[in-house]
Amino acid sequence: MAHALRLAERGLYTTHPNPRVGCVIAHGEDIVGTGYHQRAGEPHAEVYALREAGDKARGATAYVTLEPCAHHGRTPPCADALIAAGVSRVVIASEDPFPQVAGRGIGKLRDAGITVETGLMREAARELNIGFFSRIERGRPWVRVKLAMSLDGRTALANGESKWITGETARADVQRWRARSSAILTGSGTVLADNPRLTVRLPGDEAFTPPWRVVLDNRLRTPSDSHVLDGTMPTLVLHNEQYAPVDPRFQAVELAVVAEEGGAMDIRAVMDELARRQISEVHVEAGPSLCGALFAAGLVDELLLYVAPVLLGDSARPLLGLPVLADMASRWKLRTIDRRILGEDLRLQLRPIP
């Protein structure tokens, strides 16, 4: 199963909106077939593994990181393929919560007389597809906020200059987090201040499915020369219905209306819209106001915090715009999932404690 999970991870940047899945077919310790899902619309992991195994699949055990599908989508049901190949046992890391699959794949296999076991390395399988599970089970994407700060907790100088707080190694690491996401989200304030490209730049010819660029621009303030309007990546601009897009500068992007709440864009409605578009992992690169609003709304699932060994001083801009707390008991608590040294910088991967 560990091998199947490593195979699944090869699709980390390419399977959106589908989950990353790996499959190993073996007789005891003798592996006869391997495969992983590579892109949406292409064969699933089980199909590739069965092709490699051929007749050796008969009587074998299939190790699959996610419950085999039982419905006709873009491809035929993998449960049927495993039955037809004559495997005798299927070990599944995690059940699939997708309504058209949930338990049906397991049921098909068992009805065909195949032994099915579930739960082996379940947490690792769920972690690999944390956005997929979030979207299906909670109805909203997994939200990951990326921030870079100085040792004194500042993100930019008072004049807004922020390039670059961190070094090249840390910035290259950010590209991989962008690549695995379904969407890169920012606010119009960041677009106006920094004119970011929000593209993915991986070394060599490493494949990835371009994530959506999502701009929260309530009043359609994005200038015509903004990089996010250049049409190089799929881009969605969310705005208030009172501001109709009459300017040709928005021709290269898609626009959608989102309701307001308290004079600002309804953040929860934004997440509903993204989930409707099958966006599973949202990577947020924005200013302290939007990031703070996400935290205050309880919508941040993970924080990627890059800490550089520099000091910017008291007048520099803060990390987050958060409400004033009445007491220490109200503080936001986070737990450390991972910590890494990247060049001269420290990266902390943190998740809020409920």
C-alpha cells in the first residue's frame, strides 16, 4: 500500500478535479502490475495496473489507495475491471465519499466473491487527497493560506514593498504548492498593489494541470494591464452584481457574481462557488485583510508560513488583520504539521486546532 501511495503521489499536480490514486497488484510480495491515475478523463490507476499485470492478475491481490469506482463517468467502472480480471482480494486504503461510488465499489467486489479489506494506511490516503475529501464531505474546498514574514512578523515595508522577504529556495517551494492546488486565490487589493502573475513555474518540463486564478474583486477594480487578465491561465473574477463588466479588459477571463455580507464579499459564498466548480484545494496568496477575514470566518484549514531571518521594523505591514481578542483564552491555536529549513528560511506547516 505504501508503494501504491507513492505511485498516487505522481499525480499530485495533474489529476484535478479527480483524486490522486495508485494501485499495486501482487501475488504475496511479488508485484505483477502497478499504475496511477494521471489525468482526468484518462484511465484510472486500476486500469494501468491491470494492463501491466495481464493474466497474472488472476488470483492476485490489488492494493488501491481509494475505493474503486462503480459507475460510468469519463471511464468505465474500475470495480468491473477488477472483477473481470479475476483478482481474488482487494485491499483499499480509504472508502470513496463521492455519492456515485460511496460503498458501491466495495459492494460490487464483494457480490462477485472478492475478499475486500479497507482501512490500511487510510489517514495517509486521505491526506494525499485532503481537498477532494473536504469538497465531497464538507461541501467546500480545503483552504491553504500562504504567508511570508520577517522575524518580527511583518510581510512588507510600510510602502508595500515585499520582494523578496524569502530566498529562492522558499519561493521555489511555493511553486509546488501552487501546482498541487485547484485554484490560487487573491484579492483585488493584492492585484492593485503587486500585480502578481499567480502562475506555476516548475523546473524543466514537469507536468501540471494549471490551477484557476481566482480574484475577489467586488467592484471590478482590476486594471486592464494586470497580469491576471492576460489569458495565460484559466481565471475567474468574482464580483458584486451591481458592477456589470462592460470593459473589454475582462474578455480573457470568466466572471461570476457572489453576494455581499456586511458590505464585503461573502467569503462562505465564495467557497460555495468554488466547490460548485469542482475546486478542491485553494491556495491563498493575499494581503492581511483577506487572510484575516478567512481566519476570522473559520475557513482556514492550513497555514504555510515562511519565516525569513530578517527584521523589517515596527512601521512595516502586519501578518494578518484579525479582530481584537478580549482575552488569551480566545487566541487562535495552531498545531505544527511539518517544519523545514529551505535555504536560509524556515517553513512551518500549521493547522488550526478546533
